[in-house]
Amino acid sequence: MKGWIEGIQASIDYIERNLTEELNIEEIAQNAAISPFYYQRIFGALCGMTVGEYIRARRMTLAAQDLSRSDHKVIDIAVKYGYDSPDSFAKAFQRFHCITPAQAREAGIRLRSFAPVHINIKLEGGNMLDYQIVEKAPFTIVGVRRRFCAETSYREVPEFWKEWMSDRKGLEGMFGLCTDKDGKNLDYWIADLYKPWEDIPDGCETYLIPGGLWALFPCKGPLPDSMQKVNTQIWTEWLPALQGYTLAGNYSMEVYLTDTKDPADAVRYICIPLKKM
């Protein structure tokens, strides 16, 4: 689907034009005609980093160029690239370049450069990805919920799972549901299918998942490698080739079936809501 790739590239071009301005994920995603929730997932799969990491890398690259070729004050360059103080700018600069802003002005100093990304999907051979599209009636889950910053959720959600494993709160952990809140934050649920005749465990709550079409992608093998591999294929291979459907809703779901004795035989699913075009 050529339009997806063009949309992501248009959003990157928008970022590049506005690196010295305030950037927010809603306006960036709007340039790609994708919701902020899905945009951040597609961007991460295509570019190998979060949107925020990309913006910081590009700003640090340009800030170093400004320092090395001008006599502008450090505070002025810091403000230009969105930092409120020289200290916060210096810390970010040193993390990226491994030198201080003052050292960047020394003759012959080595600086790091991160070039703008240009999306180019090149098909060199087919990769098999099994999936099925099914229609599901509405259903309710019951589980524990925690809010995360979308920017750091990839690192923090696994820690949420580890914490839950020590106190399962009466849950089996069949579902991992991710729901968008405002483009910047998301709610992640560890949950089971709600059974009205059973009491809701302490600390848990319910959530109604709308009925509709779902694309189901089986992930076979040990975690987390099997699901990470399929997730990357979904956004970099399957979505660009998708015809007749488009993404629906601002949520996605993982289904964890009961583990077998051999982790290589365990099957999980990544589930993406769709709608017909």
C-alpha cells in the first residue's frame, strides 16, 4: 500500500521542517493520516526508534553544527532546539555526542551526526506471515490497568508484566490490551475474559471491547522474540501490502494461550482491529 509509506515520509519531512519549533505527536501523525496510537507503532517498526528519540537525535545533530560554526551563546542554541536551560541542554548534548557543548567548538573535535530518515521499502523476497481476518462480537475483559507514556511504554510494559507475575491478583493473564488515551499516553491491561457470575478480583476492573473485524497473527515460539518478529512484519510488510481494509480503533491486543511444556510449541496472537474501506 504505497500511501502508507508516503504518509510516514510526509510526517518525517514535517518533523524536519519544524525541528526548531514545538512538535507534538498529534500534528506529526496527522501528516501521515494515521492516528497517533498507530503512528508511533509503525514509526518504531520502520525506523527502529521512537519518534521522540528521532527528534532528539536530529536536534542534537543540528545543535552541534550550530555550535561548531557560530559564536552564538549556548543558551540561545539550547532554546532554539527546545531546551529551557543550559544544564538540561548540556546533559542531553553530552549523552549524544560524549562531549560538552563547549568542547564542540574546539578545532578538530569529533561530533556525531544523525541523518534524516528516508523511508524506502525494498522488496527482495517474500516472507511468509500467517494471519486470518475474523469478525468478533463485543466482549468484556477483567484485569489490572496501568497508564504509560507512549514514548517509553515499550520498555515499561515488560516490567509491568514482571511485577504482575509476582502477584497475579487471581488472573491468568490471557490478554494484553493496549488502548490509546490522548496520543501521548496509553493504558495497558493484563486481563482475562470477564465472567459475570464470578467476583471481580481486588484491584481489577472491567473493560468492554467493541465488536468488529480483527486481523489475527499467530506467534509461535519463545517470548519475546517470536512476538517482536511478527510485530515488525505486521508494520513493515503486511500493512504496506494491505488492500480493502484499513486500521480501526485506537487499541491492539495480545492473546496468550496456556503455555505448553515446550516453549517452542506455544502459540500467541497479535490482534489488530480493522474495518473495510
